[in-house]
Amino acid sequence: MKSSTLNTLILFLLLSQSAFAQQKIKGTILDSKGPLEFANVLIKEKGVGAVTDKFGIFEIGNLDPGQYTVQVSLLGYGTQTRRISIPYLSQDLVFNLQQLDGSLDEVVVSGTMQEVSKLDSPVPVEVYKAAFFRSNPTPSLFESLQNVNGVRPQINCNVCNTGDIHINGLEGPYTMILIDGMPIVSGLATVYGLTGIPQALIDRIEVVKGPASTLYGSEAVGGLINVITKRPEVAPLVSVDAFASGWGEVNTDLGIKSTVSKSIQSLSGVNVFWYDNPIDNNGDGFTDLTLQKRISLFQKVEIQRKGGRAFNLAGRYVNENRWGGQMNWTQSDRGGDQVYGESSDTRRWEAFGTYQLPVKELVNFQFSANGHKQDSYYGTTIFLADQTIAFGQLTWVKEVGKHNFLLGSAYRYTHYDDNTTATSIEGGNKNFPAEIHLPGVFLQDEIRFNSNQSLLAGLRYDYNSVHGNILSPRLNYKLVSEDKSMVFRFSVGNGFRVANVFTEDHAALTGAREVVFLEELAPERSWNTNLNLVKKIYSDRGNYFGLDGSVFYTHFTNRIVPDYETNPNQIIYANLDGTAVSRGVSLNLDAVWNNGFKILAGATLMDVSLDEEGERVRQLFSERFSGVWTIGYEFQQLGLTIDYTGNVYSPMRLPLLGELDDRPEYSPWWSIQNIQLTKSFGTKWQVYGGVKNLLNFTPPANSIARAFDPFDRGVEFDQGGNIIPTASNPNALTFDPNYAFAPNQGIRGFFGVRFTLN
């Protein structure tokens, strides 16, 4: 009896010890297609968690017995929670998540013009989802890209603050901007059309670095940025994002989904930006930030057809009025020679869509059209421009064994008219608008040797009605490791660009310098090669690390480079009698810890230089090194997130006004850093605020040469038009706002609110 009692007591103690020992739970996260990678699993009461591996598996250890809430979340999916008891005696946990938006599942279209997973794309494509840009909210797409590695928004003028997007050191005209795959932002919009896209409607942004002319034609020389808008059927019913800054900027984005009928759904968007508070903190007498009043309207309609065939239509209208200049400038001074100002009134419309033909094969017709009217004054220089572009494209996709063929034909019509010498004949006495017809055909074949290797070959032929025949080939190879943790890509391709200086280079319009063309500009050509390696690493503790590295090299002929230095009173345009090179390396790091800490960082080291007559010169406005980072931490139990974002740039060469110009030839190292706190209230409301430009960096106060004399009344010239140094102008300067490399806005606070109703 005693022995039996003793044995029972020992067994009870052992079971008790086992019950109270620390436990672990394991499980799998799935969707309808299979395992989900990077899903966040959180034990809410403990504030500990894990991230799923490529098999969708997670494991969390060191849990005391008790009741816990397990929360599973992943961007683009509905969050799920479940109550469990520790010790957990049943089988492993299994969560099946429901997609909120299937397009967020790492689907990319920019590299091949077909929807494929990012892993399957033979072309390296970087994907930045909408949540990435919320860590540093901005009033325009132009500013939003400042935290993307190798991509830099370049301010081109200290007065009107227009700019363009540089990719790997190449200027804005080499970057093609697409909306839903359609070439919308080009020509005049290269400078003026990068604002006003309602960010509440952006699903993701895809970035391809390097020539994409084989598929997209002219302008896709340096790379392309494809803005993918949300699909109406999966967009929220209502989304609102509004914020204001300490400088008086107010920005509001609104998105509304509506159902017209069972087969028709629409998505409407509005963006309003208002800034009407002149500030001159650097004391040069000019506005530090251009005053802007902008409204943008967006409408997208998706029609459900038999067989799931695609049919969607979208349109956008933008009206913007902006001015910058001397602080006492008013509208009555527009075009006058007493008070200097740069004033621009922009009206722009866009329409685009896709229609899948009702045939057995996969045949799509894509189309776009846009019109742009520009009414601008740069001091006393008036610039009036009217541009219309129509584009149509027919593509046929066909699978044949291991081959995936894409055959397409495209046609672009451009009508451009302005009041400059670009559209005049007979010495400027007769107007002659430019009309360019650009038909083309292209063929792409992706050969899948097996599940791990593929080769993509493409060829495009275009006929430019002005410049004649243009041929653009490309080749891409992809190799994936057996465990899918490593991807190697190699690409080589050709790009071309037909330039229109007055639509692309704001410096040509400032009135501060005379524009000189030494010859009729021929199309630029480039050859690019790129090596890309992606590696995914999973730790035993459920942390994830991703590395994405590239080596790139681009060789140009017929490069068009504005010459600011031969004559300080002129900007001279000609095809480079030599070659130009853009080369470098870049590395992205994506790290996620199971405690809610995340890092997305990148660095690019590059050399962009020109070689003419044996002399190698570094390109203006091109940095050697750039770095970006987005660091975030989520306090799960508080519903609070902190984001620290920033960038850093090495010195870049700047345009001087001659040998006596006392401004530095190179910019300093500079960095823009921001911090933000976001508080969530349930699933509908978010309140956020923070500080932008924490270091309060601004360019030198003398960036605008002779800001006190914008009409050059105190400047003396000799008979050859050269500046004569005088006692009042010892450095032989003229008024010039083109010494611009960074925004003039200093430190400022901001506060905003978001509302989402699904």
C-alpha cells in the first residue's frame, strides 16, 4: 500500500513538472496556393513571435503553461487570431489566411509584360508595397522615392523646385514612368507630371534598373518605374490619408470604391495639395519652397467579362499652379522685369486601359492617351507648350512546350508644340509643331529549361518618322538554387532615347542662360549588362535576412549632355563626341526579427562619367555613393510603430559660372533623416506624426548666384558676350538658379490621420 502510494506520488510530481515546464508551439501558415513566407506570428500576451520560413513553418519556444492568443498577420491578408492552452497537446497549428489583395503576393509585371511571381521573373524587379511609403509620408510620388536604393529625386531648380528621377546616376529623361504598365508620364511630364498620383490608390511600385527599351521603347534607357494601382474588387470601400506639416503644407488623399452593377466596379481617387506660405529661412530673398496648389482626380473602372477576360479603363486629371521667386512676388508680376518669379500653370489629362480580346488565345489590347498644356513664365521668359501623346499596343502570349512567347506590336503618336526654337523654322518666323510617328514590333521568348533555369531573349524594331530605324535586343538568364534560397540573374540589353530638350530639361527654360544647339540631336544608344544575386537566410529563431546585390555597367554613344561650363551664359546641347559610362555596385538588405524589428537598407557605389577626346570627366549632379534605410519597430501590445528613415549622399559635381565663381565645385556629404510614430486604433484608424529632416540640412545660402540681381542689371558684358569682372561683381557671376542638389526645406514637424473601411 505504501509502495503504491509512493509510486502515485512520484508519477504525480513528474506530470506536474512536465506540465509546468516551458513549452513550444509549432505550426504552418497557408493560403489557397500553399505555404506563406514572411508571415508574422505573435503571442500577444508575451510580445514574442516568429516569422515563417519558405515552407510557411514557424516555431515559438520558452512558453509557460497558460492561456494565450496567437495572432497571424501578413501584408495583403486578413489577420487571424486563435486562443490556445499551453501545454498544447493536439497537432501542429495550421492557419489558412484569406487574401485581401492577390496582387500583393509578390506578383510583378514590369520585367516581362506578364504577371509572374518575383521569383520566376528572369528580369530583376524591385517591389515596394504601399506600406513601405507610409513609413515616410510625402505629398507626391516624386518625394516618396527618396528611400529607394539607387533612385534619387533630383531638384533641378532652386526657384520652382521642379525635378526628375535619377536611376543609378542617370538623369530623369532616361527613366520611364508607367501607370498600370502604360507609358503615361513622359515628355513634358518628365519634369511636371510626377505629382498628383493619389497615393491612397497605389498598390505597389515596381522598379527595373537598366534598359527596358526592348519591351517599352524609347525613354526606358536607365530603367523604369511602374506604378500599380489597386484593383477595385479588392480595394477598401473608403480610404483617407491626410497630413499637414509645420511649414503649412496640407495634403489629402481620398479613395472610394463603388459597385455600379454585378459586373462593374469602380475606384475613385482625389489628391489635394495646398501650400501657400512663403518662407525664406536662408535669407537669399527667394522662397525656399515653391508655393503649390494642386488637385488630381483619378477614376478606374473594372468590368467583369465572361471567362474572366480583362477589361479596365482609367483616367486622371491634374491641375497645378505653382510659383517660386522673390518673396514680394505676386501674380501681377508674372512675366514682368521688376520682381523675379517662376510661375507655372499645368493642366494635364490621361486615359488608359486594357481589353482582352474575345478569342481563345491570350491577346490583349492596351492603350493610353494624354494631353498636357503648360503655361509658364521664368522671369520674363515665357514658355507655352501643348503636347498630345496617343499609344496603342497589341500583345499575344503563347505557351509552346518549354517556350513562352510574347509577340507584340505598338504605335505611338506624339504631337508637340511650343513657343521655342524647337518647333519653329525660317529663323523662328514660322511655327512648325513636331509630329512623330513611332510604330514598332517586338518578340520575346522565355525558354524554361527546367524548374530552376530559364533564358529570356527579346528583340524590338521601331521606326521613328524623324530618325529612322531603331533595333533593340536583350538577353536575360536566371538560375535558382534547389532550395529556392538563392537566385542568380544575368542580363544584357540595348536601349535608345529620342530627346526633346525643352520638355525634359528645366534648366533650358529658366531664362538665366541662352540655349545653344550645335547640331540636330541624334538618338542616344546604350548597352547595359547586369549581374544580380539574391540570397535568403533563415535563422533558427525565426528571423529572416534577405540580400539583393547587383553589379551594373552601361555604355552610351550619342549621349546628349548639357554643357554648362564652356560658356557660363549658355547651355550647349550636342551629341557627345565620345562615350559615356554608368557603372557600379548596389546592395539591398531586408531583415525581419521575430520581435517586431525590421530593417530595409541599401547602398550604391557608382561612377557616371563622360569621355570625350580622351578626357574623362565626371558627370554633373552624380554622386559616387548613396545609401538609404527604413528601420521600424512595432510595439505589438501598444499598437504603436516607430519608423526611422533616411538617406545619405556623397559629394556631386555642380555647375559653376566660370573660373572666378567662388562657390564649391562639389556639394558636401548630405543626409535627410526622418522619424515617425504611428498609433493604430483598431483596424480602421491610424494617427501618425513625426519630424522630417532631423539634421536640418539645407544647401548653402548662396546656391542661387546673384539672387539680389535676378535681371542682371548690375552685370557687364564685353562685345563677345563674356562677363566682365567689376568691383561690384568680382566673381563674374550672373543670376543662376541651377546650382541645385538638395531640397531647401529644413527641419519641420508633421501630423496626419488615416481611415480605412474595408
